[in-house]
Amino acid sequence: MIEPGTPAPDFKLRDQDGQEVSLADLRGQTSVLVFYPLDFSPVCTDQLSIYQELVSDFEQRGVKLYGVSVDSAFAHKAFQERLNLTIPLLADFEPKGQVARAYGVYNDEYGTAQRALVMVGPDGVVKWAYCSPSPLEIPGANLIFDALEPTAAA
Amino acid sequence: MSPPPPPSGGEADLRSAGPPEPGPDDHLRGDSGPLVIEYGDYECPYCAKTDQLLAGLPIVRVFRHFPVPSKHPRARTLALAAEAAGLQGRFWEMHDSLFGDQGHLDDPHLWQRARDLGLDLERFEADRRAPELDERVTRDFHSGVRAGVMSTPTLFVDGELRPGVPGPELLERLSSR
């Protein structure tokens, strides 16, 4: 997995509405790339639903979240509507999983991204990265808040 | 660009922290046995199942709200209804009523439940819209986030995190103490 302190690998992916989002668009804000295996799988559903409830807490801290999976933009659109998400979902679809590979979080066995969080600072450098030990284990939102304010973390 | 104001005003600390010890704000049930803190949502069928499984065990139960409206649109409304009933001393009665029938969760059903519990309906209606109750529900949700809750139900059994409907091993352990 990508190490903190390294420049985030560049990418250009389409979101759920077909709009291109690239690393350059993330400049100037703290971003969290939420890599997850698949749209509509039950565990992902809870993960993104709960992050969604915290969007205003993230915004207060100037943080924006992006979901990333190997699903297509059309699947992302349907998934976003199903869960009432405002978090943009990026399609790492063609070549499949290329961005997940570049960030070192692709799972060859399942053919999907692993469940991983990568925080990219406003300068485009990876600030923090976390990979869940298993696809069934959901990284708690508390871990993201810990990474944002590491000095006082428990 | 300024972000929209948070529901509770002010910036909540959301960094990792274990689940808070039961406090005066909490709803407790049972007087002895291991402490089981549940984070749940009244629209979640697995939470209703869990509620059924925990009922009658020799434990001290604490119920905290973990509403996820993007998944369960009525979750927060229902949490607020239980809290509003709580202000009239009927929290657990409303809790049981909601988990007992998750097929009738619209406002008219809530009024009927309130009437059945003998609540002052006007007060119930005002209370469940009060910002203080909303903040209280958010406090529960945030304490769950800090403790690493990422699905409902999640139990803390003597401080140990146990996501999902409790299995036979855990139920056995709880009933034999």
C-alpha cells in the first residue's frame, strides 16, 4: 500500500455522472479516497451510509470524501441513489482497478479494490493510509478523524 | 465556500474513544449482570431481532441511538419518538413498541402508539421536534462513531465490541452468568 509522505499517484476517473475527476481537482483540499470492493454489497452499504451521515463533520474540517471501486459510472449512479449518498463515487473501471493498483490496494484474488482509506493532503501528498485486514472489516470513521488530528489522538 | 452548519452546532470531537460509561442521560434496563451497551436503529430489522434475543437475559442493558437515515429514512424520527416518550417516563415502552412492529412507522402510527402508552400527545409532538432531543440523538451517534461502530446493531459487552446480531456463543455466555 502507498506510504504516507509519497506523492499521490495521478488518476483521472469518471464519477457517477460521467464527469472526470482527477488528482489535480483535489488540490487545495484534504481528500480521502475510500476504496471499497463493490457497489451494493451489504458491508459497503453500511460503510458509505455511515460516512454519509458524517459529511457535514468532514466538511467542517475541510475534508472531502470520494468512494472508489471497480464498478461502472452507471452502477455508481444507481448505488448513490439507492443510499441517498452525496459522496461522489469514482469508477475505476477501465483499465479495471488501475487506480487501486497504483495505490497498492488492489486484491487480485477478488478482482476488486481492498477496503482501504487514503488521505491526500492539499499538496497532493499522501498524508495517511489504512487498509482493512479483511474486506468484511469496515474501517471506522473514527480512524479518519484520528488521522486528521493526530496530535491529540488516543 | 463555507460548509453548512452541523446539526448540533460546534465541532464534535470524533476521534477514537471507547463507548462512554452509562451516564444520567442513558436508558438502562436490568439491575445486575454484565453491562451490554447497544447501538441500534428502530428501523433496522437486525436490531429488532437483537432486542428480542437480549430481552429477559440477566444483564444490564443500555440502548443508544445509531440512526443512519440514508439507509433507514425514518431512523432519526423514530429515535426522537422514543426520546420524546422518555420525557414522559415511557422510553422503554416506546422502544418495545417500535421494535415489536416495524411495519407501522409513519407519523399516524406514532400518534397511535403514543395514545396507547397514555402519553400526552401534544407534548409528545412538541418534544420530538425539540432541538435538544435531536442533539441528544446526535451525541449517541457520535459516541458510537468514536467507539468504531460501523453497522447496526453493535453491542459492547463489558467493553468488547461485538457487531451484528449476537450469536449462540455470546447469548450462552450472557445467560449463564
